[in-house]
Amino acid sequence: MRLPYIATFAGLLLANISSFGQSGAMSKANGFYNKLDYFEASQMYINLLGSGEDDLKMKLRLADCFYQIGDSENAEKYYSKVIEEPEVKSDDIYQYSQSLKENGKYEKSDTYMDKFTLMEGNDSRADFFQLNKSYLEDIQSLGPFYEVSAAK
């Protein structure tokens, strides 16, 4: 007769311990993030994907981690999952745009830079973008800076 009560109690205890462990992992990941240890934070955030703490803020931080360590493919991947949410900030849009540009997706990058410009019209990055919309053609028109030839 006591067995069902013990089993129920044990189940509740394990559930609480499990949720506490997730909170501890999130706290530790946020600690790494706040100390600018983006690599360690990214590894911990990846482990938290799919958990109950897998929220918009965590996904944005994961994308930011990848952006900060120069992994533009993963930054793009995780920004793309949350970039249309209303809570997303203009800097997130800017970083998503830069990740797209680094991955060779120039037209899509320009679309998000236009969105960034609408949000932050007085920002120097938006001003520079507006003044240099033909940046890609300008770079391509420069031609090669050097010529490679076999050593003599």
C-alpha cells in the first residue's frame, strides 16, 4: 500500500532535481556568456536545446555566441530561428545580416540591413550601409591586387 506513495514521491523528487539541474546548467551557461567565454557558453546552450529552458533569450545568446567566435554558419542557423520574433533587438538583426553576408547571402543580408536601418536610422552602421549600397559591385570592380606566378 505504501509502494504507490513512495513511487509518486520518488518521481516528484526526481522531477525537481532534474529541473534544478537544468536551472543550474542555464546559470552556468549564462555565467560563461557574461564572462565573454562564448565557446563554453555555446556548448552549454546547445546541450540545453529542447529543454524547458529553451527560450528566445537562450537561442539569441546561442546565436550571439557563434557570431562572437566567428562561426557564421551556426550564427546564421540560430538567428534564423528567432529573427522574426517581435522581441528581437536591432543589434540581433544587424548580426544576423553580417552572418548572412559572411556566408555569401548578400541579397538576404541587404534585406535585413534595410530592416536594421528602419529600426536604427541614426546608427552609423545604418548610415554607412545606406551610403554604400553598391558595396559588392565596388569590390568586384577593383580587380586583382596582385598576380601569382611561378618562382624563377
